[in-house]
Amino acid sequence: MKTEIKKLPKSEIEIQFELTAEEFEKHFQKALEHLKSHVKVDGFRKGKVPAKMVEEKVKPEELLMEAGDIAVKAVYPKFVEENKLEPVGDPEVQITKIAKGNEFLFTVKVAVLPEITLPDYKEIAGQIKAGSIEVTEGEIQETIDYLQKSRAKFTTEDRPAKDKDFVEIEYSNKDINGGKAIKDRFILGNGGFLQDFEQNLIGMKAGEEKEFKAKFPDNTPRKDLAGKNADFKVKMLSVQKMELAPVDDEFAKNLGAFDTLVALKENLKEGITLEKTESEKQRSRAEMLDKISTKIDFDIPEKMISYEQDRLLDELKVQVNNKFGTSFENYLASVKKTEEEIKATYKLEAEKRIKNFLVLREIGKAENVKVTDQEVAEDLPRLTKNYTQEELKQIDIRQLTEYSKGALFNEKVFKQLETFSKK
């Protein structure tokens, strides 16, 4: 068998295969054997028809295509394995010559993972240092304020709403949730809503309805609404007075195993420190990987980019449903874009994510990073601990195992990079 590989743009290759007549004959005979079970001849049991009679019964082109299919499925995977190729997606196969007693020629076009030449990633990683962590009294007090409000006492009031009241409302706007009414509840004056919106609620009593305009801020995530004066319809459902408990030792004791307010504050400081430490670790890791990636240039298979764009689009669909409480169709109508147009906006982000993934993978190979089956087995309980028994039955364990393996691999690679930054 002769083969020839041609490199194409966008990390694609074309492989030309040429089998001798003798090599193809073996696959031809396998095709005859396979088709025996589909051919009926009087006097013979199914699958026992002589090969010669099968060849006479079956259309020549059907027999040849069956032989060609068997040949491709036997030859191509073996070639991939022997040449240590890493295909992305399904190959495009084109048969260029096929005839009994002749050479069999076909080509395969497929995207493969690109070859990556790493820069001096150890030196680059060594230049990135994690920032120092500091927790201020203001941050601790902010958390205490939140705890205090979450345990407040609420009393329904038959009076106009005022600042710091807890209100329940129902509102609608033609550009949000397809114009359908939305219920919400929040503390007036805490900035949970648009400033103009909250100001218009002051003075409203339970059962009262009102129409007014409120301006969206310029940094609104929805670009089509940024800086826009929008019409709202609001109904006040209830007005409640909020009473806060005094922040003292008794308040701390009611929160859990804290004898004093000082002990509570120490615990909060530890928690905020851990949260900030993790956030800084993720920031420095992102910076490290970004600086290494910018030193490398390679083509990314279009299929990988498209897959990642689809994944990002799926994430948006879930977010729209959970955050805005509306269907994706309504969301598309409100932003005046098609699904394909939204997907196109994710191309640069998809390219960046795929590039970082491939670079991290290559560094792991260079550093001989391995993840054992035992490590994955020990990690799975952590990933499934919050699932119910019913939810566990719906989980694709193979997919979860691959996720765990990938996450553990990335963690090991980053830890290795961080050892260079400490030297």
C-alpha cells in the first residue's frame, strides 16, 4: 500500500491511499462474505450461498462499494494509529478509483490537532507572581450587613412604601421576558433595580398600579437597552417593614458556633481570605496561560472552533432561561438577532479557549503530566456529592469521568507552572 500526506490550511490534512489489486481483493472477498446474509437463493440456507452465486446476484457497483467501505474502515484507522495522528471530527472520504482486479485509490481529508512549538514557558511562568491578599474591615462589615439583612424580621404594612422597605412587585416591559409580567422582591434603596425605577416605587401602596419611564444604565449587559428610557408597568404586591437585629455577641451566637462577635469576625475574615486567594490564583493562572499563548501561532481546526461556539451558545441559552426567565426565541426577538448571528459573535472567544486548551495540553505533555485511574476514581465522589439518586441515574458516567480527568490534568499542569514562578 502506498500513502501520501498533504498538509492543508486550518490544520487539515489530505491522505492519499493506493492499495494494490491483491490488497483490494482481500477486502472484496470480505464484502462477498458480508453480503451472503442478504442474498436469497433457492436451495441454500441464508448465509450459505456460494460466493460465486452471491457475486452473480448482487449488482457489481453495490459489491464494489461494499468492498471499498470495508477497505477504508480497515486501512484509515490503522494509518491514524501508526502515524500518531489526532483527528478532529469525522473524515471526508472520496474514492478516486475502484474496480475488481485493479488498484483501489481513495483520499481522506480530515482536521487534526495542530503541531505546537512551545516557547520558554518556564521563563514566562516565572515572571507571573500571585498578588498579596488583604481583607479590610469594610469587607467584613459588608458580609455582616448581608447576614443581618438575611435574618431580618418583616412586618406587612398598610402604608405607602418608603426607603429601606422590603417590597414585592409585579412589573412588565415589552423588551424583557417577551413583555410578560415578572414578579420580584427586594429592599428599596439598595440599588437592586434601576435607580429611576426604585424612585417611582416610593409612595406606592399594596394593590396600587403605576406606569412610568426608567432609564437603563449605559453598562447594561443588553446592548440594545443600554441608555434607553423604557416604559414600565408596575403593581405593588406588598410593602413590609424590615427590622434588623443588633450586631452583638447574641447575634453571633444565633449564627452558629460563635461565642462572641469577635469570633464571628475572625471566621468571616478567614472565609474572605480563602475566597480572595482562590480568585487571585485563577487570575494569575489566566495571565500565565495568556502570556504563553500569545507567543505561539498555529492554525486551529474550524470544527473545534465551531464545537466551542456551539457550547458557548448552549451556555447562553441556559443563562437566558435562568436569569431572564424567558425562552431563547424571545431573547433573539428582543436583541433582533438570529441564532447564527449570536454564534458568530463567539468566534474570537472560542478560538482563545481552544488555543489555551491546546497549549495547556502541550505543556502537560512536555512536563509528562499524568492522571491515574485511581485519582479519577477518588475525584468522582466530589463531583457527584450534591446529586440526588434520581439525578445520578441520568448522569453519563463516561462523560463525567472524562471531565474529571481533564480537570485534574489542568490542575496538575498549572501547579507545575506555579513551581516555576516561585523560583
